[in-house]
Amino acid sequence: MAQHIGAPAVASVEVGQSVAKGQEIGSAKGFVSVPVHAPTSGEVVAVESRPHPWGTSLPAVVIKPDGEDRWTADLQPGDPSALSVDDIVEKVRLAGVVGMGGAAFPAHVKMSPPPEKKISTLIFNGVECEPYLTADHRMMLEEPERILQGVALLKYVFGADRVVIGIEANKPDAIALLEKECAGAPVEILPLQVKYPQGAEKQLIAAVTGREVPSGGLPMDVGVAVHNVSTAAAVADAVLFGRPLIERVCTVTGPAIREPKNLRIRIGTPLSHLVEVCGGLTEDPGKIVLGGPMMGFTQLGFDVPATRGTSGLLLLRDEDVDRQEEGPCIRCSRCVQACPMHLLPTTIAAYSRRDLLAEASEYCAMDCIECGSCSYVCPATIPLVQAIRYGKAAILAKKRNS
């Protein structure tokens, strides 16, 4: 039930109930929340806490598939020419569409900026700068029509003057194909320098527009909205066909997997099944990562499910993992040089570890995008990102409780 930033969905079905593919099984609670839908037809066999990729047990609905993969009769296809902006936003919300680049932020919230925040530039993120991950690349090559249908819908919603699809220059085939598909359309295909973390929202905005999102601000503060290319495809499915977000493309890769592949997966599929479909393991993995090697989350095993934000499953061998123990900070400032947000990572991490939250906040802890660059270059192997992530969560919790 927790597959997005914001309030988790609350189970709306009971054990023993028969459900159809696409049927709502979890209702949204609050504006920054979306419903959850059955990824296939079958019987609800449990409504209970289960292991979650976030490292804890969280409420889940367990479905035993009946093999029919039967769609619900409640789907409501839409004619964009007959829909208002509010109608489109509501269809996206009801379909449970979230940002599919990994952040999983509810799409309808991004699509509802206040009237005074005019969006002049709409950017679609096809950068996919994380090593190993190629899910968005394959989407651009194999599903360009779905993506561009979503682009057109989102352009209508925002009323943007400029629409850009940003793609790193190491994907020339995707650039060429989308340029061909967009010929004559008011959509710009912009090749971008191959540079990590080019795909981070604020970095992408700077690369495309030259504008800098202010500290503590949002893209709408500089007249920009950013959506992932796969999110655009999900928007098209929601509006044109009434289909909720129950599947996505996921990269299963790494030196420890026998047959690396991009798979179209149903949300809720156990990671163990993804490994099986890819021919199994070549050896016991030294590290299991959901996402990419820089921003992904390490998992303890394969018993957790894929969620809407699962862009990749990375399986590293033991020899690929640096197990050097953490040492003291040597004040080399490499983390400062590497930080794309121009922060002081070692200072923020030190304050966060000591629960000095006011001090961490003063050093702009909330501006950290958790790209992992600081941890990657640290010669003392200090887990800077983990410490800063803890500090950010503690700062938010304190604000909620005050």
C-alpha cells in the first residue's frame, strides 16, 4: 500500500474477496496520495504487513492469481478533446500514476500548480544517467507513441510554451527515433551531455533552461514542470484507456545475473521471480540493489515486491562491492567538490549523526538530492548519503510533530 511519496493507500478489500485486474484495492488518503490497484485478477488471500523495499514491514494486499488476467469492467476510456484539464488530472489521480523515474511522487500533484505559478517550460526526462539502468531507454525505443500521447496531454494540462524531451547523448538511437516521431510537432528533442547526475530534476532544469531552482523551492518556482518519459506513457494509458498504473519496465542486470534483461513487470511481483525469469544467479550476490548503484536502496533478500518506483534490480558480485570499513574524515573536501548541489556533505552528515537537526537544516540538508556522489568519492568510505537521508527524515518528522 506504500508505493509513493506521501500518505500510503489504505486497503479497501478483504480476505476471500475476488478482484479483477485494475480494480482498486487500496484507497488514497489525502491529496499527496494515490490509490493502488490489483495487478491481475484473483483472490485476496491476505491483508497484512509484508517486507517492503524501504527496509521494514508495511501493510500489503496479497493476491493469488487465477490465471485469467481479467480486466475490471470499470475502466473508463476518455476522449481528450472532450475532457477539461481538471478531468485529465482526476483521471491521472484515480489511475495511481506516480513519477516513474524512481521518486514515485504522485503525478496529479505536479499537474496541479497554483494559478500564480505559470509553467512556461515542460521537460520530459529521458536522461537515465544511472549506470546499468536502461528501462527508459527501451521505453523510448519501443513505446514512443505512448510517450508522445502523454506528452501531448501534459502539454495541454500545463499550457506550456516550450516542451522539451531531454536525452543524454549516449542514446543516439532514441534521439533519432523521437526526432523522427516528433517531426512537425511542437516538441523539442534535446541531446544532453553525458554527465551524472544529469537526470536529477534540478540539474536537468539547469541544463535545459539555465534556470536555478532556489534553495527550498520547487521547479514551479522557476516556471518549469518535469516528468519522466515513462510517466508520460502512464498518463496516456490513464486518460485514453482508463488503465491504472499496474505495470512498468524494469532493468534486471548486474554481474551476478545470468541473463540481464529489461522486463515489463506487474507491480507487486516478488524480486525472486524477476531473477528466475532472467535465468537465475551466476553466484550468490554480494549486494542486492533496487534502482541504480548510486541512488538505489540495498535489499536484504528477494522476498520484497517490485513497486511503482522499481526502475531496476541490480545484482553485484561480492568482488564488486567495496567492504572497506569506515574511517575518520580527513578533511580532503572531495565530497564538497563532487556535490552537484554545492553543499557541505560531511558537515551535514556529522550534524545529522548527532541529531543536531537545526544545524543540519541550517546547512541546507533538505537540498540534498541523495545522488551518492559524495559517498562515491569519499576516501574514508563514510556513508554520507545514509547519514544525510536520516537527517532529512528527522527534520521532516520534527516539522510534522511541531
